[in-house]
Amino acid sequence: MFERIKTYAINGQIRYKEAQILKDQIGQLKNLTESNTVVEDRDQAEFTLLGGKINQLDSQDRQTLLEQVNKVYFKNGHGRNIIRLFEKYVVGRRFSVEAESQTPAVKEFWDEFWILNKMDLRKKEIVRRGIRDGEVFLRYFEEAKKPLSVRFMNPAWIHEPDDKVVKNVTHGIETDPEDIEVVLNYYYKNKPIPAEEVQHIKILTDSDDTRGRSFLEPMLESLEMYKKWLKDRMKLNEIRNTVALIKKIKGTPAQAANVVAKYPTTRKTNEDGTTLAKAPKNVSVFTTNQNVDYELKSPNLQAADVQKDGRALLLAISAAGGLPEFMVTSDASNGSYASTMIAEGPAVKEFEDWQDFFGHHFKEMFRRVIKYGIEIGRIPEKEDIEEEEIDAKTGEVKMIKTRKDTSTKCSITFPDLVSRDIDKETTAYIKQNNQGWLSGQTASARLDLDYDIEQKQIEQAGQGSDEETPEEEEARVQKEKEDMGNEE
């Protein structure tokens, strides 16, 4: 009987050791799985649904939206790419603002303003802030006899005063009680800033709304879903790479337990200090004897159609911005050259529309700067201009000089939206001109050239070609001397 009890005790100890071994190995697998889990950055908080009405945001929702779009711009690759597209296509290379006035003082004063305020960089920031934040607040500062200085106002700091109640103030903007489109003051850091000092550029909102809405707003949820989709794909790939290494030992469970205790896989060195061979990374080691089998069940990860889900999210983001997929992803592998050119059409119209929008506000900036230059006496109030006058009797066109108020208008040149093949365009214009279908002036305009200026420069170049260079003159004089010597 004692032998039987002793046998039961030994078997119980063996089963206990087996249970402990299995528990330790399951723990190892659990730690491995947790180590493969992507820890979410607290700065990458989930998309927050905004409350309030659909077409209106309260103060808290507006601050939340501003935080979210800035987070997308600074931490989301697709969000950053979308905003950068607008910077390049709206005010990228070849963007310029030229005065229509021929008075030298106008151009001089505008150029001084442009350099003083580093507008080559600030022009892009205007577009970036406008598309990202939904609005831009530019404040102008006067300085004696110098052009206006421009600084940005943070839209998050424009809100209702905290220390007092002011009537007719909506989201920090005080308007006329009889006309909401007439702004009186902007409350910035609880202080009123006169509307005359501020240029407010707001996008994607109605004229009777005091604040703008971000271009990124309708795509925030899709961007967040796509980010989670990518993280899930990364987890899936790491789980697929997980390997279980089965170490089988011939013998009793007690012998297997002794092997596990003697040759652990969690330490880097043996008890005597010698180096211990570890299992490869992402490998779980299970030790068992021939009488114990472990069956590892792997999940069915055959998710072949999951790729379509990712592309559906990208298409939703593209549709929200009115942009083709290859512009959002910077990857045109899904389409051919012809399909890409077709898809580029709506984007061209989208960017042209934004060029018109921001062009209006740059013209307003030009008008404000030149008007100030006139007020401080840096620019004359009147200017002489030449106008065409047709004689009613003879029909002859004459140029007459008149004196008018100095013009505060300007023309804006925007970057090209479509890659141009100059050779093909020029060949087509020559054929059309030869057939009498196209004039030289129209062809020059389509090539972004001023016909009159180019004709004058061609004429000057032709006249200059008849003049001798110093080298040619020296060679001619030398030849004449040699000829005279030969005659003598």
C-alpha cells in the first residue's frame, strides 16, 4: 500500500512539474505576443467626432478640430502630403505679384514690403495655414516711412473674452449688429484688435459665418481608419513570423523537467558563467517528452481581400480632397500614363479654383500695402498713363496722356499646373499661324510671353548683331594695316 501511495506521489509531482513547464512556456508565448504589439502613441489619439450642428461648430469643437488637423499635418504622412500639394501648386515656383501701375515708386515700395516680410516663405505659410486650419489671420503693423510689417495670429487664441461679455461677438469676432459681414474687432488674447489691422482669410464656409473650416475636416476619420488599418497589418505580419520550436526529449516527464531546468532559454549565460545558446528572436521553445504532445492552433490569416479595404480608405480620402489617388499616395502604379493624365484633370480644376481664391486675397494684400504707401507719401497719389483714343472722323488711333489716381491693382502669375511640351506647342502654334488661324500676339500669350516686349528685344538684338565686337574691330584694323603694307 505504501508503494502505491509513493507511486501516486511521484506521479503527482511529475504532473505538477509538467503543469509548471507548460505554464512557463505559455507565459513565454504571451510575452512574445505582447512584445509584438504596437504601442499607440498618445499623441496619435483617435479621431473625435465633433458635436453641435453639422454646419456650425461651438468653441470647444472648433478647438478640437484645430488640434486634430494640426496633429494630422505633423504626424500623418498622407495629411502632410496633401497640404504640401497645395503649397506647390498654388504658390510654388514662378508665383509672382506684379503691379499694373507704371510708376516706379509703386514697384519699389512693393518689392521693399516683399523683402521686409520674407514673403517668398510667408506666401507658402499663408496657403498652408489656410488649407490646414481653415483660416489665416494676418495682422499689419505700421512703422514710420516703412512698408507694413505682417505677422500671423494664432486662430486658437481668437475667442470670446474671458473677463467680460461683449455683444455681437461670435467665436472671438465682433461684427456689426446690422450686418454680420462687417467686422469691427478681433478678440485676440482677450484684447480687441481693430478690423483695419487684420486680413482674415477663411475657406470652405458661407459668407455669414465668422470662422473658416479646415480642408482636412471631411477626411480626418478616413485618415484615422487607414492608420489603424496599417497597424493591424503590421500586427498580422509579425504574428505570421512567429515560430514555435519544439524540443522533444526521450524519457519520462521528470527527465524532461530536468532538461528544462538545466538548459533554460530565458538566460543569456549558464550558472557557471559560460555563454548559453539562446533561441532565435520571435521563437518560443516548448520542451516535452515523447509521451506528451502539444498541438499549436494557428489562426486563419488568409485575408487576401484586406488590400481592397486599404485602397477603399485611400479613395475616400482622395474623394474628400478632390484629388486623384496617385497624388494622395505619391504612387501612380495603379494606373497607366493615359489614365493618370485623365485623373489629373479634376485636380487641375481644383488647384485652379484655389489659385483664384488665394489670388483674390493676395490682390487685397497688394491694395492694402500700396494704399498705405500713398498715405505716408512714399507713393504719389496721381500718375500719368497713356491711353488709346480713336478719332471719330478719321478712325486713327492716337495715344494720349491722362492723369489718374495711382493704380492699386496687380496681376498674379501662378505656377503651371500641367507639364507642358514646349516643342509640340510651338509646332502647333506655327502651323496655326501659317494657316492664318492664330496671331503672333495670341501665340506669345499662350507661351506666357509679352508680344510687344519680345518684338522690341528681337529688334534690339538684330541691331546689335551689326555692331563689331572689340575682337572683330581689332582683327579688321590689323588686316587693313597688312593690306596697306602689301600695297607699298
